[in-house]
Amino acid sequence: MKDADAPIARPSLAKRPPLIAKAALAKGKKAFFLRGGLVDAWFEKRSDTLVVTFDNLSSVGEYDPPQPWLYARAAKIGVSLLGIMASRKDWYRNDDTPALISALRDAGLFAGFRRVIFAGASMGGFAALAYARLVPGAEVLAFSPQSTLSRKAAPFEGRYRYGSRKWDWTGPFHDAAGAADGRRIVLVYDPQVPEDRAHAMRIDGAGVQHIRVPLMGHRAIRALKTLGVLDQLIEGELRGDFDAPAFWRGFRARRGDVAWQRALVGAALQRGHLALLRRAVDAMRRAYPDLGFPRREAKRLAEGRPMQHAPDQTRTITLGNPAPPFDGTLLTLSRALLVPERAHDQSLASGVLHAGGRYCTLSQAWIRARKPTPPPELRPGEPVLDLPGTHLFAGHFRGHFGHFLVESTARLWALDHLDTPPDSILYLPYRGAAGANLRAMGGHEGFFRLLGIDTPIRTHPTVLRVERLIVPELGFGWSERYAGSPAYRAFMQGRLRAATRPEGGERLYVSRAKLNAQRGGILGETVIEENLARAGYEVFHPEKHPVEVQIARYRAARQIVALDGSALHLAAFVAEPGTRVGMVLRRSRANAEDYILQFRSFCDVTPDVIDVIRRDWISDDAARVDFRSVGEVDFAALFRDLAERGYLPPAFRPDLPDEGAVTAMLHAFQDKRGAMRPLRPGERHLDAEDE
């Protein structure tokens, strides 16, 4: 399963311009597409103003086929566009980016425009700032930008640990602090995000304008869009007629936005301003009587009591006679410390400390099968926020659906064994990214709703001292925990089945064919789709449907064929005994045993594992099979195996591609993903826990 959240690709509505062979041919063209190695250039001329856009972490792979960031907005207002499109999330730390921009500059492309504005957000904001200096007179519009991920230059930045380690943050263009060289730069950011404020201060200088949008978070650009003021900001800056007073009048609408209200409450709690918070919540409740959030917060604050110390308690839930690694332990700790990851501690160090500072081993998480989270250590004098009431510790929150199921639901079983609901469910922000986790939580609201959970779900970026913290054991997870504890199985199966009813056909093929190419799969999955559709299977793309529809299909099916992936983890929760499950491996040495253990434990089903991989194709920059890898399968062997196991009639004759067609499939995949190569003998395969 993928370790980070990748967006599901949306179909692109933009038509790619004609391809040119080299930058020297760009001058005088009305539109062109130029390949530049790890980056491509998409150009369309509409006016004498040119916006040069760069992808952010979320926009890489957002569209299929890819299109430039801000494409639709540039077309709407009629400005020219040069989209510098990334093929990987490398923060544009490659030699191809400056080489491509320099070649276009030397070809005279930029000289034909009255204004040139480099634009981007976060990763793209860094690139806009770093590479604007290649074009004399170019302006910059950057949302929540990083100045660098160099730990030496920016020791305060601890959010993007992978990007900091993976890419080279030395040499030319590694630090955008030098962008403040007199050119006009507009920075839009939330000054209450400490890292974003620190980056903005490093970029500060003559010609730099700061547009500070407090409590909008790191993804301020999305929050501004929700408020309806993003268009006038971007379009006004690109046209050169930005109406600041009108923008700030529109910005007042944030007071009625629940996300902003939540951020305000969180900021007040973090600073310990309880008296001020009560007044603010009362004001919100009066101004917005139809919103439930201010009413709930006012009630919670009114019922708040001073924190008291009570003895720790241990309960053992014996439902189903749990066997190792489960024992049914449920702790209630008084004045426990909930500690997220912080930049000064070890990587992944997080969890719960007893009131006296001793590590609560029951709070330990397993990010991979053989990688537990280290115990956290508090610095002397480190700020600690008191949180009154009773709260449930739920572990780390993971946004990716598969990791969410395996890791973030593992402690929720305790809700079936509490006398009263907790005041909130507390998650640790994975990698310390509280803002990103809060947004990801919204994406799983439907799943929590199906579980019957209406308790507030929260995460905090700082250390909390919790009046009473309930810490359940991990009821699910990696390796042997895929069996699920009896209490966890009863919780998940009982609640999910009660919330849905079977609906759909008896034969179901669960496809990955419409997922973003960066998420891996097999070459030519449409071959399987088309043949199984002829055999009476419904071809189902789960990411296109609400989770309740997914569960309804899995409950109704009596034969399920699918590639290994997150969908099968959900199916195992709800499938009926007697269901046939054919799991087609999409990469060599996949973690088939984990799926088998889960299906056997939850619904007494043993999946048929179908391994017909001819070779693994990996990214050109990789040295092993990983979540991005693509399996090339033997289609003839696949359909023969399905027929022999009873998933297809014996007389079924599949339509199979020839070798030339398979090669064409590979080329098509490479057009979306970039260069790929077969795994060589002796190169390492990926173990499940390495994902």
C-alpha cells in the first residue's frame, strides 16, 4: 500500500498542443508542448502577459493526461500560459528544470511578453521563487511557499522529511531566499503556521508583498477558494488590477466557515486562552445560530471541569477469548501526555506518556510490520496544553485509504465497551502534519458515519495533557494483527453490516484501471475488464463510489476477482461466508498472506491467489519493486487459471492481446508515468512492510 496520499486522477479537459522537438523552435509559436526529461513545458499564447506555473505535491498526477496547474484559470482570463509540469514529486530539484527554462529564455520566448509571472503553491511556490531569477524582470506569485528544504538553511522546517532526505538541497537554486532581489514578489500565507511564516521571513526584502491570511492553514489556497475570494486574488494579480479592499471585504466571510472556526478554536486551545475562547465561541453562536459547531463548542466549554487526578485503570475485554498478539487490554490513564511527532525528536517518535513521563507501551504503533514507532521524549520546558474531559486515543491518522483501514481504525473497537461516549477521538498527526491530517479526516467522514461515530474527531500538533485518556490495544494492523482481535472484528463487522444492505450482482471485478498511473497496477487491465464483462461480471471502480456503495457491492457478490489492494481489505470486513475471492497479484512477492489471514479470520474465506506475473516494471529511478511498480501478466495463464478455479466457464475463450499490443500498453503507461524498466535479476523485491 502507498505510504502517502496520492490524488485520484481526473480526466483532463485540455487538449495538448503540438509537440516540438527542441526549445529553439519555440519562438513565434502560438502553442507547443516540449518534453524536457523530468519536466515538460506546455505553452499557449493568448495575450502579452505570461504566467509560468509549477505543480505542487497535490497537482502532480491530478489529471490524466496531465495538464498545467492553473490551466483553466489562465484560459478564463485570457492570459498566456507556460506550464512547467513535473513527472515526479521531487520539488523540481533536478537539472532538467533550469535547463528547460533557460533554453526557452535563450530561444526568445519570454522576450515577447510585457509581463511574466512565475506562480505556484507550496512545492510549486518554491520552484516559482527559485527559478524566476532565470528570467530578468519576472514577477512571482507564491502561495504558502517553502524557501528551501535544506535543514542547514531552514532548521525550522520538519514537515517534508522525505523530500528533504530524498533530493539534493545543495548547489544552484536550492534556496529561494535569494529571490528577493528587487523583483516584485507576492507571498500569500498563513502567519500562524510557524514554518510558513519563517519561510516568508527568509524571502522578505525589497519588492516583496506579504498577503497574510491567518487561520487558513498551509493549504491557504484551498481555504481562500472555499471563501470565494481566490479568483479575485489570482486573476487580479495576473491582470495587474488586484482590488485589495474588495478582497479583504470578502475575506470576512471566513467567520462563518466551520473550518476557520475549528482552526480558531484549535489556536485558542493551543495557547491556553480559554476565557477568550469562550467569548469567541459565544460570538460565533450568536452570529451563526444555524451552525452546529459553535453550539457544540459552547456546550463543551460550559461543561468543562478543572482537570483532576484519578488512579489509572486497566480493563480486559474477554469477548471471543482473544489470543496473542491480542489480549483485550483497555487502559484509562489520568493526566496522560499525548505526544505527536516533533522536529527535534526521533523520526516517528510519538505516542502516550503516563503522568509521570513513563512511556505507555500500549500506545506504540507499527508503521510497517517490523517498524514500531519509537517512544517520544519531552524537552525540559516544552509547552504542554491541558485538555479536560475524557478522550479516546485512536493512534495515527493515515489519509491513504488502505493505511487508514489498517492503522487508523485499529483502536476504535473500544467504542463498543465504554459506558458513555468520549468527549472526542484523538488522533496523532502522521509525520506531525496536523493540518493535512485534519483535511484528510474530512475525506473519511462517510466511513466514520457508517460506523455510527458522531463523536468529534480531532488531532493536535502539540503535546496535550489529557484529563482522562482511554488507550485501547491495537485490534488490527500489520503482520499477525491482520487477523483482527475478536472485539475489533465484532465492532467492524457489526457496524458496517448494520449500516448497509447487499446490492449488486453476484459477479464482481474490482478494477484499478482508472486510478492514477503513479499508484501502480498491471499493464492492460482493460483486457481483464473486457473479458470478465463478457462473462457476466460487473466491472467496478471503487474510487468512483461512496464507501457505502462499495460495501453494498462486496456484500452482494458471490464471486469477487480483484488485484491485490485496499479494496480487498474493505471487502474482507463485510464479505459473506462462502464468497469466492480470486486475488490477482499485481507485483511479485506481494503480501498475499496478509490478505489470506484477514479473509479467513473475518469471514472464513480463503482467497485464491493467482500469480501470473511475467515481469515487474519499475520506475527508471527505482532499484526495486515498490507501490508504483507495474506488473506484466500472462493473460492466457490468468484466464486459464480463472476457468480452472471456477470463476469462468470452462468453454470461455478470452480475447487476448499479442506481444505487440502488450508493448504498446507499456509505451502508453510510460507516457503517463515516465521511463520504466524491467526488474533485473538480483534486485530487491518489496516486502509488504516496506510500503
